Amino acid sequence: MFLALSLATIFKTSIAIAIGYFLCQCGYNVLFHPLRHYPGPKLWAMTRIPYTCMFLSGKAHIRILEFHKQYGPVVRIAPEFLSMSHEDAMKETRDHRKDGKALLMKEPIHHADLQKTLFGATRDDHTRYRRAVAHGFSAKSMQDQQPLIQTYISMLMRRLREQCDGGSTALDMVKWFNYATFDVIGDLSFGESFGCLENSDYHPWVALIFDVVKDLTWRLSMKRYTLLAPLLKYLIPKQLSRRFEEHSELSRAKLQKRLATLTDRPDFIGSMIKARSKSENSISLSEIETVAAQLIIAGSETTATTLSATTYYLTRHPHVLATLCAEVRSSFSSEKEINLFNVQNLRYMMAVINESMRMYPATPGGQPRQVDESGAMILGQYVPGGTKIEIWQWALYHNPRCFTRPDDFIPERWLDDPHFAADKKDAFQPFSVGPRSCIGRNLAYAEMHLIIARLVWNFDIRLAQGSDDWDQRSNVLLLWEKPGLYISLEPREISS
Ligand code: HEM
């Protein structure tokens, strides 16, 4: 009896202490925290809970934009987080420092599970990894990779012709673009494709990757609650946690297989193996494995997302589609002429792809950075050390402060149309800037140009019923969670 009573008392006292601590923390965050002077909703400044709920809701990008419209370019969105929506924010937080490294470091909690990848590496490891893999992304490597990329695009076109039933069956292009980009990146990373195009289906590993991204979204959110983290992790759906382990095991197996094949392929593993022989670039086999596994996610889903968005906006805007078709179909006399060099002359196509990335950026989220202990001057204000800074690309590109008619799809804004002279074009940095910007930018543009050019060369495309509000029905969970995008493809009679 005495024991039961004291246990109950201990329990109640602990709860009271926890609540008291929480309330004191909330009070401190609003009244005394170094970020107290920044504008933003008070509840969000008090505790991280509203931020976490927003992050997991899939609609954070929309909420962040509303905050910026209400409070201005810099908003406090959690006790120690600022969101910036300003044309200079990317440069002032992510560009090169004098020593060549990035101005602000990657926010440690957000990147904790990714420390052995380019994304999450510390500044020193990052320099080592980036040097090791850089050769695989050089102009010369891209030249050498072109035949391989074109082979997969040809297979994509063949499959689409087979599956579209002369135009009567609408196809889910999110899937088909994923099949193509995963096959390309699988081949460039591990020396073999995933066979998605061959089998017209997701390879189990590719399907797994989507769960891994969801698992990461949950992990990141829970990790921020230091005291409760051990309990909160049970909230993460179990099947998602297991997926992370499975992903690592499969990467290991793929690497072993590639290493056993002693070929001189122009792929990313080849680049890293060569770098291993130079001592200043030393990179261990386990690091090669994690870097390569990351390339699969970074290099496929993002490109497939942009291809899906481009196709969606084109089919929603028939006059834009008609102009693009005219450009592509008049620039070549046969499909064989559509190559890496020639597509760079398609000015309207470039504007269409950029406008699609503005409307629906492949990395829509905040990609947080952290200010060094000494603090930093950003956008003309002193920001205290330890502050975390997010720049939500979607919110920035839809902000009327930066773009005229921000919610309208108008490629002409990238073609010197005077109506858009006031657009703050510097705000548009879909691949980020500085030493941690996208290493795959040229590869991404190459794939996107070639695929869209060959798609409209081969087919007349039309949005099928039910996909009208595809962008509105998409959610952001680190990357986009996209619904099916159904497109009718009518094969054109052409000489190849
Ligand atoms: C439309 C397509 C793509 C977009 C919009 C995109 C965007 C980005 C962005 C914004 C970052 C910076 C992330 C951050 O600051 O935290 C990034 C990094 C990265 N991207 Fe891409 N990306 C695309 C395609 C690719 C491709 C095809 C690859 C090839 C494998 C790739 C590989 C990477 C890697 C490895 C990083 C990390 C770079 C580093 O930290 O040094 N991306 N990407």
C-alpha cells in the first residue's frame, strides 16, 4: 500500500515537473530567447509542436508562404528556427566562404542520419566526398554517359508506345518517369539498371526508397524532442523503420557486385574508386556505398518530379504545349538528331522546364542550415549563433514579393517578357548555390531536355480526366508525395 502510494506520488510529481518545465521553456522562448524580436506567430515561437505538426501534414509549404505574406521575408517558425523568403537569402547562407567551404553548416539534427553522404557530411568530409565523386559529373563523363542515357530514353519511348494503346489508355507518367530516371541512375551509380523499364514496374528497392524518405521525415521530426525521443520513436510506423535497414543492406550488396566487375565504366563508382588511389581524396569502401546509395535517391526522384510537373503544366496550358511542340518538331529532322548538344539550343524548352521548377520545385522544403557560434550577418541583420535557417523553395517561388503572378505558369517570364521585368530572378535557385549545391545539375538538365524533347517528338499529349488538380493534391514530406498523373499519349507518325 505504502509502496503503491509512493509510486503514484512519484508519477504525479514527475508529470507536474515535466509540465512546469515545458511551461517555463515556452515562457523563456517568447520573452528571453535571442530570437524573440523576430516576427512570427507567438505559439510557434513558444514551442516546436506546431512546427512538427505542420512538417508532418504535407502542407507545410503552403503555411510557410502564408506566414511570409503576413510577417515579411524573415519569420520565426519555431523557437530556434527562422524561415527566409528573400531573393538574397540563398546566396547569403549557402555560398562559398573565403576558404571555399559553405557559409553556414548543414543543420546537424536534420542531417544526422545522412552524415556519411554528401548531403549530411561535415564540412571536411564533404570536401573529400565531393572531390571523389566530381569526376563522374564532369563534362567529359557526361559525354561518355550520353549513349547509356539515350538507351534508357529510347526504351522509355518504346514502352510508352506499347502501353498507350494508340492513345486510348492514359498512363501514369509519375511512374514512367520514375522508371526511366531510376534505371539511368542505377546504371550510373551501381553499374546496372533496376530493370524498371524492362519490367514496366518498380524494382522492389525503388519502391522501398519512397518508404525510406517517409521514414526519414518521421525520424527527423521526432529527433528534435531530445527528452522524449526514446518514447516518440515508437510513433514511427514500424514497417517504415525496417525499410531503412533494408535499403542499407541492398546498397551494400549492389556495391559488392559492382566492385567485383572490374570495368572502366564512366560511372560514379568508377570515379570514386579512381579517387581512392589518390591519398588526398581517400574515401573508404563503406563511404562509397553510402554516397552511391544517396545518389540513387538524389538523382532519380528529383528529376522524375520535374518531368512530371513539366508534363502536367504543359498539358494544362495547351498554347504553351503548342509552342514547345513547334520548337522541337521544327528543330530536328529525325529523332536521332535529338542529342545533348542540340537540345541546348531549345530556348523555349529551357524556359518551360525552369518555369515548371519554379511552380513545383523538386526540393520544395527548407533544407535547414545552422549559424556558427559566432553568429552571422544575414539580410542586413545580426543572426545569433546556433540559429537554424530554412529557405522553403516553394514558398519563395510563389511569393508575390519575388514573382509577378506567382501562381501562373508563364514560361515567357524567363524569355525577357517586359511584363515580368520586376521578377527577382536571382531568387530562383532550384539547384541551390555554393559548395553544397547540386552536383547533378547538368545531368538533370540533360535528362529532362532529352526526355521532354523526345516525348513531344513521339506523341501528342493530353491531360486525362481526374488529374486536373494534380499539383494541389501533392504533399511535401521532405520530397513531393505525388498522386498519379494520367496522360493520354497519341503516337505520331514520324520517320525516326
Ligand atoms: C531536377 C533535378 C534536381 C534538382 C532540382 C536538384 C536539387 C538539388 C538541391 C536543391 C540540392 C541542395 C540540397 C541542400 O542544400 O541541402 C541538391 C544536392 C544534391 N544533388 Fe541534386 N537535384 C536534382 C537532380 C540531381 C541529380 C540528377 C543528381 C545526380 C546524382 C543529384 C545529386 C545531388 C547530390 C549528390 C547533392 C548533394 C550535393 C552536396 O551536398 O555536395 N541531383 N540537389
